[in-house]
Amino acid sequence: MATRVYTSVADLDFDLYALPRMPRPERVLLVPPTHFEVAYVINPHMEGNIGEVDESEAAQQWQALHEAYVRVGIQPATLTPEPGLPDLVFCANQTLPYRQSDGTRGVVLSHMYAPQRRPEVQHLTAFFEDQGYVIQPLPASVNFFEGMGDALWHPGRALLWGGHGFRTSFAAYPHLSEALGVPVIALQLDDPDFYHLDTCLSVLDEHTALIYPGAFQPEGVRLIRHVFSTILEAPEDEARTLFACNAHCPDGTHVFIQQGCTETNHMLRVAGFTPVELATDEFLKSGGSVFCMKQMFW
Ligand code: ARG
């Protein structure tokens, strides 16, 4: 299939609403934080936090997240946590699940940037094998790819948004475009605090995105503005310290978001969404919040 990777507005040659539909995934996977801790530093948020995670707080915060999914009608699947893999709890990063128009479900496996996280991938692979997914390893030519930390499906459409620069190599996107037969809009990330695309872009529904513009190059912001008709801009403090853009909208209505994002929540309400505030403070110490703590699948 043809490779379609877009890096500027001038290149865009498709109409979003003419792209094939891809149903939103309706299932969610979570990994209990039994072995979660900050044991090494691989992003700026982890600095100074080694050994600082409060285990019982983390367990309660995770439980509340689990309950929040149940309350919106999603009963999460869980994966057995593994000793020695403290970041396995961030189960958005090891894979990119996809669904093809003929109903085939598959999963692309990540090449994690940090050696400490590489052994996580096999645990997610086993889960998706059990679910009957086609397993797609990456070619060796793609150095790094961190799954749904950097690659986000446009809600309802077969279009991929791809972040690169810190954890994912640009080379991932020509490969994914060809292998999955989908267009990819590639966005270079510019600020180490926003090292994954899911820290600065939350795709809420087909028309609406929540972003922190300062994390992108100007052309990236133009691309996002061109495709989404409504853009909510999180203020810097809420985006940088509270991970406002790591929110997750599982159903087009509710937006799970770290507690205290006052201005962002106001914008969400005005745009017709219902913010569901959750405390993820223990996970913020590791550079992750709601969006990274789950994987959606079909
Ligand atoms: N400590 C983890 C890491 O640095 C956090 C991952 C957060 N995930 C995310 N999708 N932003 O890899």
C-alpha cells in the first residue's frame, strides 16, 4: 500500500470526513500498580522522585481510575503486573492496537527507547495474542516506537497522529502508513517535558482536540488546527505539571483528567464535555497520568 505521511498543511490532500471510518475502541486494559515505583530516570518528571512513590496512595489512585471506567460502562481487563517492571502500569506505550475495515484486529509492537522498559513489550504481546490479535513486530529499520504514547488514532477515522523526536523515530510512520494502509500526520515534539504525543495532544472526539501548543513546532500546531474544527488550549502550568493533555475521553463525552486542571475543565465544559477529575499524583512522579495508564482495544 502507498505511504502517506504528512508533515505540513500544504501536503494535506484528503478530507477527514472522506476517510474510512474506524470505530472507537470500546474496551480498556489496565495494569495494577503492584510493582510501580520510580526506580530510574528516563524523563524530566522522574528527576528527584526515585523512591518517592507512596505505594498505598498509588494503589488507591489506580483503583479510582478503574472505578471511573466501570462508571462509564467499561469493565476493564487487567494484566498481571511483573516485579522489576515498574513502568508496566503505563500500558499505553508497548503497543498500538488497530482494527481494519474487514474487522481484523491487530497490534503493532513497540521498540521502547529505554532499555529498562523493553521487557514490558512481551507481556502486552501475550495479552493480545490471547485476544486473537494479529501480532505485528516492527522492522529493525525503525529504531524506536512507543505505541500509543506517540501514535494516536483520530477518533472514529482511519487516520493516525504520530509524535516523534524523543521516544519514537520518524521512520516509524512511513512504515505504519504502509503496513496499516492509513495516512499519518507526523508531529515533531520540541520540549522534553512533553516527550510523548499523549502529553500534549488529547483527541477528544472527531472534531475536538485538547492541546498544549508550546510542545509542538508551529507547523504541527497548524496541522492540528487544520484537521480539528475545535481546539482547546490547556494553559502551560496545567499542561506541564498536571498533565492536562494526558486526559482520556473514552466515549466522546466524559474526559478523565488529573485533578486540579481548573481552566482546562472550564473549557471542556463549555465545549460540551464532562470532566471526571482523578488524582494521579503518584503516577505524575513518573511522568504519566490517565491516558498512559490504560490501553484501549477492540
Ligand atoms: N515513566 C514512564 C516513561 O518515562 C512514563 C510513561 C508515561 N506514558 C505516556 N504515555 N506518557 O516511560
